[in-house]
Amino acid sequence: MKICSDCKRPLLLEMFSRNAQSRDGRKNQCRPCAKIAYQRWIAINKEVRNESASKWRKANSGKQRLYDKKWKANNPDSLKKQRAKWQSENKPHLAERTARYRAKVRNASPAWSNIFFIKEAYSLASIRSLATGIEYEVDHIVPIVSGLVCGLHVEHNLRVIESKINQAKGNRHWPNMPR
């Protein structure tokens, strides 16, 4: 039996962490009190803790990768929830990234395209959808894939329109279309 220096309760020795420097080989705080004290310290010293953790991750990147891999294997449900939360909070980013990937696969995204304005178009579509309750999409004015023409994934070829109009248009209509 040992008395905790914080909560003053008599507890079994197993309730105390090891400390080779003390006479009985145990720390003075019980584990629950030590945990509370550490959480209090972290709350006060967040920047110091984050900096220390960041330095450790950089110095031990191999260990960190193994810890991350093990955590992901043991917590698939938590990982799914985190991903779902991130995806729901970043819909415009995902839509833009998906469109850029499709355009890249089709060689429709030239090096001179302005990614900032393209991302802005996808953000605008998301904002309009939230504001009006009507679903908006980013439309390629001249379709990227069509039997007669192939447009580019550039800011000048994008516009934000309602989903139902974009889906009705398909890849069959564009301005000055030959008849």
C-alpha cells in the first residue's frame, strides 16, 4: 500500500508507475492523478507539446509510419469517420481535384490553365448550392469528351449552372455548335 501525493488515498503499489530513483521503486502520484496532471500540463503548454511531438516525428519518421500503419489497421471505423468528415467539409476541393484528374487522364488540362480560378468555380458551385438549396455544378461549356469536339479543362471553359440543366445538356451542346 502507498498513499498518493495528490488524491491522498491509500492504493496498491500496482496503481503507481515505476520510478527506479525512489525507495519503493514507484512514483508518488497514482496513475489516474498523473494522467490528469499531464492533461492539465498539455492544456497549458500546447505549443511546447506540439513542437516537441513534431520534432520527435521528424527524428523518428520510420517509427511514426509504423505507428500510423498499426493504428489504421486497428481502427478502421475511426478512419472511415475521419475521412467521411473531411470529405463532407471539403466537397468543392474534392470536386475540383476529381475534375482535374479526369482532365489530366484525357490530356485536357494544359500547363497554362489557372488552377486558382478553376478551384474558385467549384467553390462557387458549392456556395450557390448551400445558399439556394438548388444543386449547382461546374459545367464545361465546350465538352471535354464529345464526338465532334474536345474542349479543355481551363477557367475560360467553365461556368456554374444548375445540375438539371447541365445533365440535360450532356456532351451534345455548346455555343456555335455546327448543325
